[in-house]
Amino acid sequence: MSKTAAIITLLTILTTSLALMVSYSFDVFATHISKPIPYLDKNEFLSTETIDLKGWVEYNGEPASDVLVQVWLEKERVKLISDNITNNSNGNFSAILSIPPEIESGNYTVSVTSLCQEIHSNECTYQWDEPPITIRTN
């Protein structure tokens, strides 16, 4: 094989390899699809109480750690209060939401969204759960 033919063959291999690497980088996404599993000890609260939310984040049926979790109290998709927390190494999280003093009696939702691990935040599919609650004023 001549020196020119060898260079052309080498350039063809390198160009093909580079093209494959670039095309795969657009088609492959390493997403972290975690889901919050929240629970409340009760679903009815007085306006003078706090909402003690606990739960864990699962990924493929196993606990996922260091996941950013967003929680908020809402009514008809209007956020009243919110908090961002990161779960622990066992996958567990907890938050205490203070009920706003001017709140009216009625049905509300505690929305919990798993925002994924910080390192996956830009390549993530968010999962959420929305346990319904009732708040009664005195």
C-alpha cells in the first residue's frame, strides 16, 4: 500500500469514528428518572398546625440518594408555600410546611417533585406525587 493510500485509509477511519461519536452523543441520554414516594400521618389539618411530610425517593425500585426534592402547598395550582430539600443517603426526606395564617378552609394539595440528583439536573425527567389534604380554620 502506498503512503498516500495509507493516509487516506487512516483519515477515513478517523472521520468515520468521529462521526459515530458525535451522532451517538445526540442520541444517548443518561437520565435519572427518580420518583418521590411521600406520605403524611394524616390528611386533615387545622390552620394552626404544621404539615409534617416524610417520604423517600425511589429509582428502579431502590432508594436514590442526594436527590433534590421540591415540596409546596397549593390550591388550584397556585403555590402558597414551598421548600427545596435534598434527601439523605438512605433515600429519605422530610419537610415541615407551615400553613399560612391567612389560609381559608378547604381542599389543598401537597405537591412533591423529584428534581433528580444535582449532577443529572439538566438531563432529567421529573416525577411527582400530589397527596390531597384538607385544612380547617378555627
